[in-house]
Amino acid sequence: MDATPRRRRADIAETLRRRIVAAVSAGASRRGDRLPSAREVAAEFEADPRLVLAAYRILAREGLVSIRRRSGIYVAAVPEVAGGPPVVAPGWLVDTLAGGIEQGVAASKLGEWLRRCVSTRKVRVAVVAGSDDQLETFCGELRDDYGFDAVPFAPEAIDRPGGAPPEMLNADFVAAPEPHAAALRRALPDGARVVTLEPRADIDAVWRREMRRGPVYVVVSDPRTLALMERSFSAAAAVHPMVLGRDDIATIPDDAGVYLSRAARRRLDGQAMRFRVLPSTRAFTPKTARELLGVLVEANLAAMQR
């Protein structure tokens, strides 16, 4: 198999993996539920069904799905483990532990080693984004999923008179989506590390399921967010954007699925809501996630060597 089909297979497997985990987390799927066939997924991705089946086999080796001959493909029926992931993938755990042994780390010590690799020192990131919703989403995910000390900045901080604020200059690195990342590279001193945050633009399995039932409402706190999310909206005619303070959310139907941005959730905290609130989705692409983890591990390894 040449590089292009191999990369395509890996991309499909990653998308399916994320969809399955998100659907189980949201309660849209349960362990043991049947999944779309390879032919159905192939039609969606405009791919060869054999390539999709190969992607499903990757997930089967991880233990995330089970492929039953002449029956179909199902979410693995492994019971939930308290404090663990939504769907336990034993094969992935075995691969991870085996990889640690290959690197010279005993399976019994791998967990502690990994913990030290991400928590020996606190890494500070200055985050620039174009709206309050985007800033709160990015900073929240950087804190919750990666453990960064995330400090938010409006785009005006880049070109302010007198230069960037000291809090930004003193951060370990700066992160922003384009075009702010390009502006930061021009404005900051040589050697400043800038990570481009690539937001996900796809629609996950939970949203697809909701849009089959009816319109999905997206409630944000900042009108500027709508322009930033336009790419996602253009691919989904069934998405209805609303802004708190501008639009009346009381008009949302009782049975509608509603996505609330982090900032909108905070502003509505404590208020009774009639509609069904959809789970949050990941903010960053896998490429961005790997780059962020690279910065985190590099800084912690350096601290561990002192």
C-alpha cells in the first residue's frame, strides 16, 4: 500500500475514532450499538469501501469496535471503567504499554513517567483569538486537556503602542489561529515561539445525528464568533446561530439540540433551560494537538533534566 492510501486510511480511522468516542460520551451511542457499514462510510468520504474497512480494522485492533462476520461493525461492548475514557480500548492500552517497554520504561512505571512528562513544570501560553467565545474555548481546552496556564489576549495586544504586553512576552509560547499567528510572528522578538491553532471545521457524529432530527441551534456570547464559525455553518444548512443579548433564546423549540459556547454556558449558569444542551466538541485539529503536546513534553523533559 503506497503512502497516499495509507495516509487516507489513517485519516478515516482517526475521524471514525473521534466520532465513536464523542457519540458514546454524549449518550447518542451505547456499547454494542451497530455502526455504519464500510459502504455507508465510503459513500460519505468518497472512498473505496476496502479502505474504510481497513480503517475499521485499525479500530478493531485497538479494541474500540468489533467486526462481526456477516453481521456488521459494532461499538465494542467493553464495560465502562470509572474515571476512564468513554469507551475502553484494551488494544490501544496494550500498544501504549508495549511502546513504553520498547522505550525502556516498565509497564508498571509508565503512568508515573508520563505524568512527570506533562506536570513537572507549569507551561504558560499567551492565547490570542478574535472573539470572547473563541478565547474562552481555546483557553479552557488548553487548561483542561493539556494543563497549560493559558492567558487570554485580544488581537489589539499584538500591535499596541509600546509593543506587546509583558505578560505575553514572558509566556513560554504564544498561540493563535490565523491570521493572528502570522501577525504575532511579525510583531514579537526573534526567537519567540508561536503555535498556530487550527480549529476543527468538521461536524462530529453527535451533530450529524441531531441534524437528522431537526435544526441545531448554536448560542454564542460574541457576534464576532459567527463570522469565525462561518466555514462550519456553510456546510450545515440546519445550523441556526444565535447571540446572547441580541437574539431571544426563548424562541428555541423545547426539543431542539443546542450547542452553547463555553462563554455562553458561563453567562447562562444557574438558569433553567428547556432545550437539550449538546456536549462540547474538541477545538483543535489533531495536527495542532500534537504540536501543543510537543511543546508541553519538551518543556517538562528540560525541567526533569535539571
